[in-house]
Amino acid sequence: MNIEQVKADLQVLSGTKMFFGHQSVGRNIIQGIKELMQKSGVHTLHIIDAKSDSLPEFYFAQANVGKNKFPQTKCADFARLIREKLGPDGVQYAFLKFCFVDVTRKSDVHKIFEEYRATIDTLHREFPEITFVHFTVPLKVKSTGFKSTVKRWLGKASTRDLDNAQRNAYNRLLKETFRGQPVFDLAAVESTYPDGERETFTLKGQTLYSLIPQYSSDGGHLNEQGRQWVAAHLLRYLARLVQEKAHGADVKSME
């Protein structure tokens, strides 16, 4: 992690209006941002609660939206906050993140995605000045241990691997659909080591991605290392996005 880059990115973002709708992994990321602010000594990014705080001139507004396991409620709450408060204030960037519990082996990936896309499409028509950043769904640590190994030898999969496979499927759909638009690939960041290697598993001959164990406190949520790793990547991504838009460059997907 380059703390000088973190300082520069925080300074860029301090002159913007942003909104991040999330749940628990989002809270991990927000905590990571605050920890990076403390490490860097840069405190110009105003992180506020979008639901309860008044809006300063510039801000990084964030809020828990909807209910876990019911992604449609997250879409509705996200849209409500934009329509009622943040959109009229001129928010420039907005992003909604689902959680790993929203996409499991039992989920209808296409239904969840279409609900999300319909929400963003409608908001974009209502607020064309807002840049919407799409987030891939976070992952969980892959199954380990003797039983999981035996299952893989037998061509079977654990429930955790099946859950992660659905998240990988959702993420592929999102990236393919929004190719050329801003996409923060959270799943890629969570599955990438500092040396660039990826944490993978194989299911039905397909290589898929999972959360790096060293980044997690419980197999799904982010520990100190993980949340600062993700937070630094998010700050870098958003700062690049702001800088590209300021210079009129094409906005493309970046990890």
C-alpha cells in the first residue's frame, strides 16, 4: 500500500459529492477508509451518514440500505435516498453494493441483476448528471479441509463453493453488461494478493474466484488488512474516475 498515493487520492475526492449504499462489508470498507485517513494524516474527506446528517459542501455520504438477503429492498432504499435527498443536492457519484448474502446458490442471478439494472436505468434517466459506479458482489473464503477436498475429487461441490460460483456468475453478468461504464471490481480486489496472484477454486472445470483468507475475520467480512486493502483500491479507483472525467476522458472499467 502506497500511503503517498492514498494521500493524493483523498485530496482529489475531498472536492466531490459521493454516495455509497451498502451493508456490513460496506461498513468494513468505510472503516478501512477512516483508518487510511488516520494513517495518512489527511482528514479532508467528509464521511457522513446519508440518512441522518446534514449535507456539507462536499462529502462522502454512506448509509446502510435495505435488508440483507433482500436485494430489491437495497435497490429501493438506495433510489429513495437519491430522489429525496442526495439527487436534489447535486450528488456527482453514486454506487450501490450488494452483500455476499444477497447472492447464493439458491439465488436467481438474472432476476437480482435485472432489478438492479432497472433501478440504475431509472435513476440515470431522472438524474443524468450522476455517474453511477457499479460494484461486483463480494466473495467468501472457499471451502477447505479434508471433506471439501474429497468432494472435489468426486466432482462434487460444497455449499460455500456453490454460493461463490453464483457470485462469480453475477459478477460476470454485471461486467459484461456494463462494459465501458464505471465498474469497481470488488470481487477481483478481494481475490488478489499483493503480488498479483489470484485466490481461485475449480468447479466443473471452471476456474472461479474466492476471498483471500488473510483478508477476512470470519470467512466473509474484512479484517484490518482486508478492509484497508479494499479501501485503498476503492480510493484509487474513484480518484482516477474523477480525474478522467475532469479531463473529458472516456470512463472505462477499472479494478
